[in-house]
Amino acid sequence: MSENIYTFLIRLFPSHFREAYGDAALQLFRDRSRDEKGFFPRLRLWLDLLADLAISIPREYRYAQAVRQQVAPVPGFHFVADESPGRGALLCGAVLSLVGIEAFSLLSGHFTKHQQVPRNIAALIGQVETGGQDGEQATERQRVLRQVIANLKQYYVDPNAAVQIANALKTHQASGDYDALTGAALADLLTRQMREVSGDRHLIVEYSQTPLPAQPPQGPTPESIARYRAAMEQNNCMFEKIETLPHNIGYLKLNAFPEPSVCGPTADAAMASLNHADAIIFDLRDNTGGFPDMVALMAAYLFDHPEYLYNPREKPTELSWTRSPVPGNKLADKPVYVLTSARTLSGAEQFTYDLKMLKRATLVGETTGGAAHAGVWHRIDDHFGMGIPEVKAINPFSKTDWEGSGVEPDVKVNAADALNVARKLAERQAEREIIYKRGH
């Protein structure tokens, strides 16, 4: 590609120069191209050549010898020794000036903002003679896209949507959307395009600069378990606040649903400390999710019998039911309020959604974030992988879950006002119960 561009530029010289020196100039270009590898050496080569062309082409037209040639019946043309440069030379000079400006911008941008090479320069110089590298990148793009489509068709939870996504990606490929992309840029674009069709935010293609392991790790390592345990101990297993508010209202702020094998005792102690409450408020406004087993453990205190908890990430098993009743628990019949925000996600949404469907809690706050599904990781090659939701659990409560739409609160208020509103609701409920008991 670069040699073709240089051959075209040589044609801007007068004919006598091309005949005398064209082959030698082209051979010199080939020799330098072969010896100067890497981006910056090749960029320097092109800048040298373009500067030389900018100087040499007008000079050759200015000092050309007068030549008279007559070929009957074609009219003759005269080339005068002190003639001004022709249109071709002027055009070449303008183009080379623009290239010089762009090259200066490229170099200054690289050392100040670390930006990518502007596309107009890269296109002009043929990606600086990276033909072999371009071939490898094109092969990588085709391999990644082919495997993404194959994984979608084989594993995605919605087969019809998988076909629609695959067709959309093929259309983007035919339009050349991926031609100039590699690495993280390619992964990001594929992710956006898959989500545009499906609306599924758990569909993702990711790129890793470091090579991915050939086989995914089989469970957590002892080192990762130790780090997790230390982090949970430092943060009280994400139980930020536990207290009894006026009117004997229990308040529990939980910012995640941690692993029960590590934090189960902390959860049991927290619920036991509120066992005397006449109502309980779960503050999940900053809870981004966690482990379904902890969701079930916490929910067990709110029922006097085993209750099924819907989880869109897995098919129902015997572990999908709460371990109710909890011995000594007195909260199974007490009013429950759950505070939500747009930051309430995943496992926290499962807790919120199930209590709402079971009519066991009043939700106060904002619509939750809408992250229901979880993807299974699939390795594509040493640097690319993708997450695909694969399981469609049966929902006994409704035909859909909260993916993308979130869980709507029963009382919709700004998240910042949710606690005050829930407290007033709990106080009014307590007053009604007192009046009811007096009347009976």
C-alpha cells in the first residue's frame, strides 16, 4: 500500500525526471522501508520523503530543460526552462503542506494527550506500512466476531433475540464498522451494538491486555477467600447501621448481600438485635447486590413457613426456598418497609422484588436499577471473552422480571426522602394496630 502511494507521488515529477531517476527513487524507498521497522521510524521515513517531494517537485519544474516534441497529427507542447510550477506541482505542495500540519498535530497529541493517530493521516500513509499487522488484526476481528455470534446462538437465554443480534452484527461488519478497530475499542463497540438490539446490559464483550487463562479458575482460591473475609470483617459484612428508631421501629442499613459462609453469623446477630421491633425498615438504597443465599437467609426472618424466592439467574431448586421459620424469631408478622433507589441493583432487587410479589413489604423510594440477569463467562481467545445470560428461570409471580425496567416502589419518592416517609408510614400503621386492639 505504501509503495503504491509513493509510486503515485513520483508521477507528480516531470517526465524526464521519472525516466531518469524514477526506478532508483522507488528502490531507495523499498530499502528504507525494509530497514526502518516500527511506528515512529516509519513515520519519520514518510516525513522525510514528503519534505523532499515538497522541495524537489517545484525545483524540477523550474529547472527543466526546454523540450520540443511534435507528434503528427497531435499538436506540439512546449516546456519552457523558467516556467512557473504547473497545477500538479501546486496541488502536490498543498497536499504535502496539509500532511505536514497533520503530522505535527499527531506528534504533539501523542506526547501531550496520548491520543490515537488521526484517521486522515493513517489512511493517507496506509497505516505506515503495517500491511502485515493489518492482516493479523483483520483475522483477529473476524475470529472474535465469528465466535461472539456462535456463542450467542448456542448459549443466549433468548434464541430469537440471539438471531436478531447476530444479524445486526453481520450488518455492521458488512458496513465496515469494525475495519479500523482492535482491542478494547472493538470489544466496546460490539457490547454497545449487542445491547442496542437486546436491551440486555449483561451482554458484554471484554478485552484483556494480559493473556486470559486457558481454563477458568475452579472456584475461589484460599488467598481470595482470605482477602474477602478480611474485607468483610473490616466493613462489618456491609451492615452499615442497625438501630431502633422511636416508636420501636427497627432500622437496618445493608449495602450488600455478602457470602453467608463468611457473614451468616453477622446477619443472624443483626436480625436478632431487632427481634423486639414492632416494624422493620430495610435500607437498600446503596445496596448493589450480592449472593442469593444471603437474600434467602435475610428473608427467612419475615415468614413463618418456607417461601419460594424467585431468582432469574438460576432454575428453581430446594435452595430456592427460605429456611422459615427461624427458631425464636418474632418478626414474621411485623410490618416491613424496604427503601430503594436507582442504585439498588441485582441481589438487592431480588430481595425487593420477591417481597413485593409476596405482598410482604411496602417499597418506598425510587425505581431500582434493573439488573436482573447474570452472564456466564466464555473465553474467546487469549485476549477476548464475553458474558452471556444463559438461564431463564420460571417466574411464578409475573411473566417478566425486573431486567432493564427495575422494581417499581409502592410509594414513589426521592431516595433522600425515603426513610422519613417510611418512618411515618410505620408510625401510622402502629397507631392503627393500637386502635384495632383496643376495639377488640
